[in-house]
Amino acid sequence: MAAVATLFSQASLCPVRSRLLSPLSAVAATRSLPIPSLLSVPLQSRRPPPARKFQVRAARMESGRLALGFRAPDFELPEPLTGKTWKLEDFEAFPALLVMFVCNHCPFVQHLKKDIVKLANFYLPKGLAVVAISSNSVLTHPQDGPEFMAEDAKLLNYPFPYLYDQSQDVARAFGAVCTPEFFLFKKDGRRPFELFYHGQFDDSRPRNNVPVTGRDLSLAIDAALSGQQPTSRQKPSIGCSIKWHPEGSQ
């Protein structure tokens, strides 16, 4: 188009063009019509470009940093599968407690679900208490609602309670921001549960072709149950952001 515009702007240098336009100008003048724009014709006849295809991917979020020794917040939450209400004090008899913030729909959680069950089944007889919590808003993600939580727990035969944090107050108290997010607490005698590990399950992510091993979390659990000190190398968990209630909906 730029070349065409340049060519037409040089009318004084092109006698052929002048002879072609003169009769056209005369006809337009006798009919009181404007001279048609030759440049507008190609634009009108052009086909629109093909629509671009976009791939929607889950938003990745990294768990924040919490100081080791952080005391486990109290909670009182229902278990949709059984209707039972669970409290932090229900786990006081255990030397270690694993609190997992998960949900139904997140592909990062789905990637680990079966292996989380395997890990729990392995460590429960060794003295580890385990609880899973879903805090996602059902206003934006109804598939994470309590009825679907119960179905998920039953389908995968969760050996731990799967609790519903409807108010999202528990997630805020823990400082949870993503799913999955793992908080491992340890207690000595009558002391309260204190944060021992806050990090990833392992290096595996959806589509990164790294096998799921649970290595990072397993090593932390082994250390907590055997009286060792927590490791300073704790990689953050990565997953979907917790879906908070829309502002003004509560």
C-alpha cells in the first residue's frame, strides 16, 4: 500500500496517470459526485486475518516463606464425606502433623493426588497425622464444593480427613496461598505444634516429565519423626492460586 500511495503522490511526474484521471474528474464534476478513492477498494475486499488460538493454562503460584517454629493455628472445620467436625486438638496425641491445602480441580493437585495417598498410608502407621483442607471459593469454582470434595475423598479412598474451609479464615491463618501447599508441624511432648517444613512435595510438575517421588516431603517427615533438625533447604511448593471469594461476596 505504501508503494501505491507513493506512486499516486507523484502524479505530476506521470503523464499517463494524468490522462487517465482527467476524463474521470470531468464526469464526476458534471454529476456532482466525488472522485472515487482507488485506495479504499483493496481495503474493503481484504479478508480478515484468521482468528488466533490461545491456550489457557493454570496460573502458577509459589508458596510464601514462613518462619520455622510458627505455631499451627487452631481450626474447626467440617468433613463433607462424614459430616464430622475436626479440630487441631484432635491431633494432639501425634508427634507430627501434615496439613495440606488442596482442591479438586487444580492440575497441580491432580498430578499428585494418588501419590499423596500413598505417602499418607506409608507414614500414618509411623505416627504422622494428616489432614487436607480445601479453601477455594465455590462462587467462582463450584467444582471444588463440599459435595464434590466428598466424592473425591471416597473415590481415592483418602486415609485422612478432607475438610472444607468455607470462610477461608483457616487458609489466611496458615498463610496458605496455593494448592497444593504443605505444612509439616512437629511437637515435643505437651508443646504446641510448630512448623518444621513448608515446601514442595518434590520436583515433579504437570508435563515436566519428572517422576513423582515425594522425596522432599518424605525426607522432612523422616527427620521430624526421628528427632532430627529441620533442613534449611526447603523449596517452595508451586501450584494453582487459592481461589478467594470475590470482593463483597461475603
